[in-house]
Amino acid sequence: KQKNGHQSEFLQAVEEIFLSLVPVFEQHPEYIEHNILSRIVEPDRIVSFRVAWQDDQNQVQVNRGYRVQFSNVVGPYKGGLRFHPTVNESIMKFLAFEQIFKNSLTGQPIGGGKGGSDFNPKGKSNSEIMRFCQAFMTELYRHIGPDVDVPAGDIGVGGREIGYLYGQYKRIRGAHEAGVLTGKTPGFGGSLARKEATGYGLVYFVGEMLRDAGESFLNKTVVVSGSGNVAIYAIEKLQHLGAKVVSCSDSNGYIYDPEGIDLKVVKEIKEVKGDRIKTYVDYRPNATYTEGCNGIWSIPCDIALPCATQNEIDGDSARTLVENGVKVVAEGANMPSNLEAINVFLDNKVLFGPAKAANAGGVAVSALEMAQNSGRNYWSFNEVDEKLHNIMRSIFAESKEAAEKYGQPGNLVVGSNIAGFVKVANGMISEGVY
Ligand code: NDP
């Protein structure tokens, strides 16, 4: 806390994990002996750099770029790039720290990292996005590589941006090194099903939670926040499995469609037109739009899936969800519930799927993309989807087992933190002090 006092998001993420690890340290004195906790909260390195680029009016703009390389104990640093005006060192560090344990949980050989910039892509032309991505990669390239650090997309970074970033990396390096970035378009090294992976994976994870409780998706009412990559493909899979999704949102407000969301309309607004979610009511007059984001959690539902951003559910929103009878909450976004909200869910016996476990499907398929790139082959959509489903099943099983083993049965927060941590801690001991 003394060293990172001003980094509230990072401290929040560390606190959540450390609280879960208390029973592990009671049973494993070797982790204390090797000073694992002090070592694991200090990133291997943080790179921060100037990104200067020219806008369409030929004005020179300056943003700040970051790459946090937190831990490569299990494999090359791996984690997305976020382009959003709120990006700062604390947010980069919290995301990279969480990524270590999430990546370890997938069972794939990938370490933890994260990066991005305070660049705001909203309202920028396609040429401006391209020039920004090229300027960003002109510095980033020297810090990454297929066996070193493999970035991917996150908020504000999708297939288009990954394409521009990869193009610039290739020009600088003078070589195709497809495994340096994931989330590429399938035409030049991308994996089928990567775009769908986080949303589908989240729903597969919730499916395991429901199955374990003797339930299914049939006739369940679901609220999903966000309308980006994670939200859209979560909604697609939920509808496929028979659930009724009644709401989604963007950073301005949320829509409520009591008959069930028309996903074709959401895709048209967000993926084709890049418009605001409020225009949904132009296509579906029976739906309503409400300005502001918090109110989405007052819609009664059986399952709530926050898929927008960090800290979108506070204690009050969590209590409202509980009062309205929510049975399952699972996190598609990273750290969308604050600590108070998590405690409200756990105290009220809501089945709670934490981000680290529930949204690990995206990075898991990124690791499958790396595997395809290094083997120079392509797997079919169904092959990747099947592997994703199996990975989500085993993340659930391992998290559940760890929670039971360490005396907190049913608590997947504790279970996933422990299951992810133990592999990394053992690796740190095996690889020696550094
Ligand atoms: P997108 O940029 O595709 O979508 C983000 C969505 O969240 C948009 O609808 C956006 O609205 C909304 N949003 C952003 N900021 C806020 C805010 N402050 N308040 C309310 N809504 C907001 O991102 P993704 O779908 O890729 O990512 C969503 C979350 O999932 C993030 O936490 C990300 O880290 C996490 N995640 C993503 C993975 C992936 O594979 N994409 C993998 C694992 C986790 P608007 O359009 O108005 O900005």
C-alpha cells in the first residue's frame, strides 16, 4: 500500500486475491519462506511511452502508451490492449495482475500482461485509428514477440485495430511472425471462434454453474450489461440455449426489451453502424431506453452478466439484484463487481462466477490461436469451440475443487484465485529467485 497508495484499482485487485489466499498460506509455509506475495505484486517491468500521431487536420496529437509485463512464469506475457481515455497505470496494473491468475487457470502456457493507451477511439476516422495504431506499434514492437509477449484486443481494440497493429509490426520486423498478436482476422493467422470466445465461454461457465445446481438456461431471464464484443456473443449463446435476454447497455444508458432482445438489431447498431444503443428503440418500439448505466441492475432477472467495464456493480446495485431474486451473477467484464458487491452476493447465496474464471474463454482461445500459428495450421470453428467448452468445464471444476479443498465450498472467488495462484507460485519456486 505504501508503494502503490494512489493506485486504487490495483490495490482493489490485490486485496481481493490476497484475502482468498489466507487458507493456502496456512497449509503451505513454503510460499512464505519464498516470499511469494512480495514478489508477485511487483511487475517484471512496466513500459510507458509517448505515442505521437497526426489527426485528419494534420495536428500532432500525443497520447501515453503502456505495456505492463507482470509475470512470465507460466509462459510468454499475454493480455489485451485497451484504448480508452480512462487508461492509467493503476488500471493497467490491475488488469495485468488479474491476467496472471486467469491465464494460469486456462491450463495454457501463458503468463500475465496488459497494455493500452489513454487514446479515445470514439469519433475518430478510420485513417486516424490506423495512424494511431501504427504510431503505438512503432514503440511497442521492441518489447513484444511470439515467445516474449503476445498482446491481444480489449476495450477499444478489435479486429480492425489488431490488423493495423500487426501490419506495422510486420513492416518493422520485415517478417511474418503471426504469433506476436492474437485476435487477428482469420485470413492472416487469426483463429476461428476467437471473436465469440469470451462471450460463449462465459455462457459455458454459467452453464456449468447451473448444471452443478441442478438447473438449466431454459426460461431464465437474463440481464447483460455492455453491447461490445463480450456482451454480444454472450447474448448470442444465451439465446441459442433458450434463455431470454431482456437488457443490454452502452456507456450512455441501457435498453429494456421485455419480449427479449433482437440481437440482429444490436449487431446492426454496434458492429455495422457504430451507433449508440439508444437507437435500438427506433427498430423496436416496444422497448424502452433509460439514460445512465446503474439502473440496469434494477431490472428483475434470474441471471445477471456484467459485460461492460470495471466497478459497474456496487453494493447498492448488488442488493437490488438480490432483492429482485437474482440467482446467478457471472462476470464477463474484468472486475465489474466491487468488493462490497461480491460480499453481498456471497452472503445471500447467489451463485457467483468471478471474472478470472468466467471470462477466461477469450484468452484461452488466444492461446489456441498461438498454437495454430506456431503449428502453421487452422482448426475449424467447431474444433476451437469444442476445445473452448472443455477449457471452461475444467476451469469450473478446478475452481470448485480448490474452494472445497481449502474449506470454502461453493465459493468460486476463493477457488479460482487459489487454483490460478498455486500453479504460478509453484512455478516461481521451481524457476528460482529473480
Ligand atoms: P468493447 O469495447 O467491445 O465493449 C465495451 C462495452 O462496454 C461497450 O458497450 C461500452 O459502451 C461499454 N462500456 C465501456 N465503458 C463503460 C462504462 N464506463 N460504463 C458503462 N459501459 C461502458 O469491449 P469488450 O466487450 O471486449 O470488453 C468488455 C469487458 O470485458 C472489459 O472489462 C474487458 O476487459 C473484458 N474482457 C474482454 C475480453 C475480450 O475477449 N474482448 C476478454 C476478457 C475480458 P460504449 O460503446 O459506449 O463505449
